[in-house]
Amino acid sequence: MEENQKIRILVGGGAGYIGSALVPVLLEHGYDVTVIDLLWFGNHLPKEVTVIQKDLFDCKAEEMKGYDQFIFLAGLSNDPMAEFSPAKNFIYNAALPAYLAFEAKKAGIKRFIYASSCSVYGYTVNQLYDENAPVTCEYPYGISKLQGERGVFQMHDNSFSCIALRQGTVVGYSPRMRFDLIINTMFKSCMIDGKITINNPSIWRPVYDIRDAVSAYIRALQADYSLNGIFNVTSGNYTVGQVGDFVQQQVEKRQNRKIKLDIKNIQDFRNYKVSIEKAKTLLGFQPQFSITETIDNLFDHLDEISDFGNDMYYNINVFKKLKI
Ligand SMILES: NC(=O)c1ccc[n+]([C@@H]2O[C@H](COP(=O)([O-])OP(=O)(O)OC[C@H]3O[C@@H](n4cnc5c(N)ncnc54)[C@H](O)[C@@H]3O)[C@@H](O)[C@H]2O)c1
């Protein structure tokens, strides 16, 4: 597949945190991009992108005709939102991708790329999980992301390629910024309070620089249509204690001041580390960014993100106000 062909991409939920970093790169690669999004967090996309503000449940096969690939980035994107509104969580995260894959296939779209999550793995101990490992999550967000995957793959056949990217926690700068994600939260706390709170230092998390996340979507779009499947994708596996140390060291180095660590021992229901060998081998995915580079990237955009208290940066705060 040539990168500069005018392949037409429909991005559902493309105005969010990941979409706002991904869409400009899709344009650079010469793709013709349309975004459909409810704009819960506003529109931070380049002006040349067609953005249709509406619920994806109102998107039918007729208007998907002529597109080559669909990228699903919508739904409720973290545990607090899912716990605040469990019914809406299952509707938007489980039913919506299934519905859209059904309509997309009817429209003749050739591939559906689904933004899944490593949170489907739940609580694991001392094991590196590949895509065949048991999915043991017992909380609404993880279950709904898993159900979304299953709904999409139900549509898979020789004419309809399905790729699910089980993403680690995405971090770093996006024009639609979030400060409710592990490193971004720690960075914000350093800037505001000069300290990092570690709720549980022994918990494992796959941490995924947003630029690596963007590269995985590009690899998925460019893959031969015969490629299907579920792929773990992340930049690296770290304990939360390790992440805190990296953030502390880099902020101290950049700002020449002391950052305190506040270590707690709060029980967490998520603990996992994942193998990305399948994505490396079959998609050609190769993560590039370390935690230090993620922090440097946040410093590079500090002027754009100085208003750390703004509700806009915290999904649950915006979601509560939406009253849906
Ligand atoms: N950010 C992460 O760390 C992470 C990790 C793993 C998986 N994911 C998944 O990746 C996807 C994108 O994450 P994000 O961080 O960019 O989320 P986000 O919350 O920033 O963006 C989601 C976007 O979807 C839109 N949306 C939601 N429901 C919609 C609907 N019914 N119709 C139209 N638009 C709708 C919202 O307006 C918003 O712009 C989500 O599916 C999330 O579950 C994210």
C-alpha cells in the first residue's frame, strides 16, 4: 500500500486525546481524513480536516460508503468515567464498536482498527502477557473494551480486516491534552505542588508514548489487508514506582529543583505487563520513546498547557458536566 495514495479514512472519536495527535500525522501521510465526534473536549484538529459533530450511533452505512478504513477512538476512555456511568460505558464501549463494524462492513470499508486497551488483562502477577493470555478483568471499563473487541471481530472475514490495538496507558503531549493519565498526572503534580504521589509503587503498567501510539495506527493502516488480529502495543513495561523515579529525575534535571515523592500503599485492581513481540513481528511496530523523552516532550509544550486546573484536561470532570 503506497503511503501517498489518497486512501480515505473515517476516524470515529478522532477529536479526543489520541485522535488529536494522530489526525495531523495521517494528513502528513497523504490520507484523506474525516472525523466524526461529539466534541466532548472541543475541537483541536487542523482546520483542513472535515469534522462532523454527531453521535456515532447516528452514523449509517450510506455515509460510510467510499471510505477504505475506519479507526475507532470513541467511547468512555477511562475507569472513572466507566464507574460513574456503567450503563453508558457498556453502550459506548461495547455496543458502539460492534454496531459501527457492522455498518462499516455493509458500506464496503476494507478494514476496522479498534482502539482496545491492555486493561482487558486485569490483575496479573509476575507474568508477561501476550495476546493469548487470559483476560481476567472484572471492572466495567476492561470488560466493555473486551466486549467491543469481540463485537468487531465478529464481523471479520476475507473482505473485512479487523485489527485491535491493545494499548498501554498513553502519555505525552496532545493538542487535546489529558492530565488524568499516569505520567501526565505526575508531571502536572510536579509543576503545581513540586511532588509526585505514588499510590502503589509495585504495580506494573505498560506506558505508551503518544508518538509511539500514533506510529502503531500508521502501521495498522499500512498493513496488507490480509493481516488481522489483536496486538499488544506499548513503549515499555514499568512499575509505578519506577515511573515516579524517572519523572522525578527528569523534572529535577530540567528545572534544577527538588521534587518530593509521596509513596502510599493503596490496593489497585489493575496490574499487568505485556509482550509486544507480535506487533513487532507482524505489524512492524517499533516503539521509540523512553519516559525521559515523554517528559521532555511535555516540557516542550509547557507554554500551551500552563492552565493545569482546567476541567477540560480531566475526562471525568467534563463527563460529569455532560450529564449523559
Ligand atoms: N488514552 C489512553 O491511555 C488509552 C489507553 C487504551 C485505550 N484507549 C482507548 O483509545 C480510545 C481513544 O482514547 P482517548 O484518550 O483519545 O480518549 P478521549 O476521551 O480523549 O476521546 C474520545 C473521543 O470520542 C468522542 N466520543 C465518545 N463517544 C462518542 C460517540 N458516541 N460518538 C461520537 N464521538 C464520541 C469524544 O467526544 C472524544 O472526543 C478510546 O476508545 C479509549 O478507550 C485509550
